[in-house]
Amino acid sequence: MNNPIFLAAAPSGGLSLGMMIIWIAIMGGVFYFMAIRPQKKQQRAMEALLTTLAPGDSVLTSSGFYGVIIDVMEEVVIVEFGNNKNCRIPMKKTAVVEVEKPNSGSAE
């Protein structure tokens, strides 16, 4: 039965399988360059920052406290907060968010 209603509702082909795969690949590439790549770049920068920690560096912790590093171990740093020499707290290196190196030398 050649009813025109059934002929009009028949699929016209649309996107072929190859085109669908190409679009999925393009969307995957866009996702990679907008989400995954910047995150990995930020992670590498943070790892580089944590490997350069040294005693005497001023740091900002993830909880918002400023302090000075007293000792650096494998995964832990000891940070002195404020002018009170008794306020030394061991914390994980990953709690350090920013590092400011002390001025090395030349007084102007």
C-alpha cells in the first residue's frame, strides 16, 4: 500500500554513520581542549610549585592562613604562623596554595 503519509514519514537517511563518528570526534576534541588540557596544565604548575618549597618561603594555605615554612619533608611541611615561635603546625604539602620566595640578596 503506497499511502503518502507512510512515505513522508520514512527516514531520509539523515547523518550517515561516518558523519556521526566525525561529529563525536570533533566534540571530544573540543571537550579535551576546553576541560582536560587546562586542568592538566594547572596540575603540573601546582606540582612544580610544591617541589620548589624550601625553608623560609612565605606561603598561603588552602584555609587562608599565611605562614613561613620551617621544615620540608617528603609529604609534610612545618609552617610557622604569626610571630609566635610556638605556633608551628605540620601540614600536607598539598595544603599550600601560593608560595612567595624571600628576596635573595641585593638591598636597593
